[in-house]
Amino acid sequence: MKRSRKEAHEASPAWPAAEGGRLSDRPRIERPRAAAALRTICLALAAAVAAALAGGAKGQPLDEPIKPIPTVTREDPSRVAIGRRLFTDVRLSANDQVSCASCHDLGRGGSNGKPFSVGFRGNATTVNVPTLFNASFNFRQFWNGRAETLEAQIDEVVHNSTEMGSDWSDVVRKVGADPAYRAAFAAAYPEGVSRTSIAGALAAFERTLVTPNSRFDRYLRGDASAIDATERSGYEKFKRYGCIACHQGVNVGGNMFQKFGVMGDYFAARGHAGEADLGRYLVTHDERDRHVFKVPGLRNVELTAPYFHDGSAATLEAAVAIMFRYQLGRIATPGDTQAIVAFLKTLTGERPSWP
Ligand code: HEC
Ligand code: HEC
């Protein structure tokens, strides 16, 4: 079924077919033992594929404030396999009804298309579900950055009364009662099933959720034809107007905290400000952190509507207009918005294929 770009965006679609991707481009999971040998093969393959994609006209890699996603992830496959199973396992929730995948749908950009989600006992989350793809590149986890690592994030989500409402002794008991898990954990972790190994396996799986080889990354690697003139002018505007000051690096964000509403009071304009809108202030209780959030990464952003921690922007166009208004103090022209949105859509990468 072929949908128009606009409809596809509004419906927060399933992942589109990879453009020009090959299996050999996909993120691969290396065994640490064979790492060096595999790495050599991967590099050779990547070079060959890149050359083929560029039709032999491959230029020099570009030195830009946005960096391509690495195409190789190094995680222990046995741990990743356990994490992948835990990710869809409802036994992690108190009432055996909610799994990580209930909210983070990997077929829908790692989020779920809704402003808020329902978790344990029908409670709604107070913020929009962020994508898990490329979350491992973020310097902190959560909108307000309260978790330092993926492992720490899992600790919290298991307890959270609106998400899984569980506690660790229950989770360790339920997982440990399953002979298949017991065997897999015993082979992958010296301590077997424990709070640390459960969080570790989930985090290992999450670190494989990367989406390399977007058209923009191919452009960064030297394939000038990977993006068209409009998309390229969108990227130039993204830099010129100053979006890049906050959205940069591998994840096109995810490496700093910034106030939402630098150039105007977004929350007064939106109305009904609640606790979740306080952002980082909830963590530090420092006045300067009021309405400060982690700058979200913009990888695959075309797949993750609605936008912002409050899920208030239904379309990418609306989100970009709000950014112009409240972060840059400008009114965007339709041409600027359209070009920047076209650029943002080149950031959609390839879903991982698991072994
Ligand atoms: C009921 C829905 C729900 C469930 C179930 C759920 N999450 Fe989340 N997840 C969220 C919401 C909402 C946030 C944002 C919370 C915040 O920022 O305060 C989030 C944030 C995250 C983040 C941080 C991403 C980032 O970029 O900041 C990670 C990682 C994550 N979840 C992983 C998991 C894992 C692993 C599980 C299963 C153990 C899980 N989630 C279960 C709703 C859910
Ligand atoms: C001063 C820093 C800053 C600047 C400049 C900035 N942003 Fe943002 N951006 C943020 C923050 C912070 C958020 C998260 C706001 C929230 O939801 O609380 C965000 C969110 C977004 C989102 C929503 C992402 C999602 O997953 O919900 C998009 C899209 C976006 N920005 C695009 C842009 C564009 C395009 C520009 C330039 C026109 C821009 N930003 C300029 C800091 C900035």
C-alpha cells in the first residue's frame, strides 16, 4: 500500500521499506571474541556497499555538526537475545498485562502514535512516550534526564505506578521461575537471574536498537546524491537559523538540556501547565531548571508523531513552527518549514535486523 507522505506521517506509520539498504548494511551484533576479524570484514563490506550505492562517485566524508550512526553495535548476542524476550514479556508488570513493547512499539518508530499511553491499571503516563531507537546515544534518559543510564532507567520503569507498577523481588521471582530464562541467564551471566542481569539484558537489547544508513548519513559519508536539493536547503536552514545549536551530534539531539520556551512562554500560550511541564526542575529543584528538558534526538522523527513531552504537536510541520516561535523567536515561512521538514525526513534510518 502506497500512502502519501503526509498521510503516512499523520498516521504514525509502520517503518517504511529501507531505501537502498542491503542486509550487509544492517547493524550487526558482534561476539567480542571474533570482534577484530568481524570488524575487518564489516569495514570492507561497508566500504564496498557504500561505493556501490554511490555509483562509484563517492566523495570524502563531510565534517558536519551531525555525525552518522555507527553501523556496528558490539553487544553479547546471548544477552541481547534475553533482553529481546524480556522486552515483550508482560511478567515484568505487576498484573502481567503490560510489557515494554506495549508502549514502545518497535514497528512504529519505538513509540506508539499517541500523546499519552496507558500502563499498569489503566493509568495514563504524564508525558509522551519517547522512541527507544538510538536512545543509547542520549547522554541521559527521560525527558527531564532523571536517569543517567539505560540500566537506571529500567530500575525506575519497573516500579513506576503508571507504567509497570511492579517491584524487583516479584520480577526476579517470576523470571527465575521460568526454566528457559533460567538456562539462558545462567549461560550469559555468572550470577544467573538477578535484578542487575535483568536490567543488563534489557539495556543490551536497547543498545542494538540503532537505525544507521539513513539517507542523511549516506550524505554525510560522502554520497552527495543521497539527498535532493530541497532536503539539502532544509539542512542549510536548520544550521543557519540555529536549530543545530541544540539538535546536533549522532542523535541530532540527546546531548544537552535546554529550556522549552527560550524566546517566549510556551506554557502560558498552551495553558493548563502541570507538574510534568516543570521538566528538570522536578529533579534539581533549581529555579533555573523550570521547563528545562533534554533536547530530544530527531532521528526517525517522521515516524514518532505526536511531538513534544506533552504530545501536543500532531504533525512535524506544527512542531517545527513551535520550535521557530519559542526556541528561536521567529515566525517560520511556509517555505522554510517545508524544507526543514523535508530534511528531517532524511533522518529515517534502517531498523535493525536481529540474528
Ligand atoms: C505504560 C507505558 C510504558 C511502558 C510499559 C514502558 N515505558 Fe518506557 N517510557 C514511557 C514513557 C511515558 C517514557 C517517558 C517518561 C519520562 O520521560 O518521564 C518512557 C521512557 C523510556 C526511556 C527513555 C528514553 C529517552 O530517550 O529518554 C527508555 C530507555 C524506556 N522508556 C525503556 C523502557 C523499557 C525497557 C520498558 C520495559 C521494562 C519500558 N520502557 C516500559 C512509557 C512506557
Ligand atoms: C534552544 C534549544 C533548541 C533549539 C534552538 C531548537 N530546539 Fe527543537 N527542541 C528543543 C527541546 C528542549 C525540545 C523538547 C521540548 C519538549 O517537548 O519539552 C525540542 C523538540 C523538538 C522537536 C520534537 C521532537 C519530539 O520527538 O517530540 C522537533 C521536531 C524539533 N525540536 C525541531 C527543531 C527545529 C526544526 C528547530 C529549528 C527551527 C529546533 N528544534 C530548534 C530544543 C531546541
